[in-house]
Amino acid sequence: MIDPGDIQEQLDKVPFEPFRMRLVNGVHYDVEHADSITLMDRYAFFAPPKSGWFILDYGAIVSLESLRDD
């Protein structure tokens, strides 16, 4: 389980660095814009451009991965 503080830390990076949220079921979501995700008490509301929206339980997020090419 990822703590919402871990996600907030990613969102607060200057400059913003896109990242991937990987879920327990193997699905992943790429956060390419900081304003596409809103953190709530128990859930993250994620609305990527042109892809609808999703409510993600923090308990379902198993990892955060950088999308930056090193």
C-alpha cells in the first residue's frame, strides 16, 4: 500500500516528473500532469486527459515509478 504522502511528494517535485502508479492487479496509470490527480482521505481521484476518470483506493497502489528517461 502506498501512503498518500508518497504520492504528494511526487506531485510536489519541481519541476514535476511524470510517474506511474502500479496497482495490485497489474494495471498501471501514468500521471503525466500534477493537476490530473486529487488526493482525498482514503482515495485518489485520477482524471487523465482523454481517458475518463478513476477512483483509486490507496491500498490498491503498490508502487510509484518514475517515467523519466535516465
